[in-house]
Amino acid sequence: MAGSRRLRVETSARTEFVPLAARIRSEAGSLLQGVNGIVMISVPHTTAGICVNEGYDPDVMDDVGRV
């Protein structure tokens, strides 16, 4: 049984990092409902991207923001 969800994320700056782990975890949990599965995350816009970061070192976000 496959399902999908779309999360809308709005930003206000040219470069902005938006933590989404809690939202993704919540949506995945409601889709999977106790069964095993995978989560695929994509961004259909050419000027947006996904950065997977554990958030341990706050300097990493500054470094990525300068790229």
C-alpha cells in the first residue's frame, strides 16, 4: 500500500535552512501506520535543495550558507 504527502515550505530569504525532521517523521508515521517502508524526499524546483545534516555543529550551516 503506497501513499504520498506533499509538504509546503515557504521561505522569506534567498538562503534559508528550514528544519523539517519533525514534519517528515510525523507524515511518514501516518503514511506507514506501523509497517515498514521507505521515505523518498524530492524538491521539484531547480533553485531549491535538500541538505541532510545531523545539526551537531552549528558552524556547518554557516559554511553551507556561504556556498
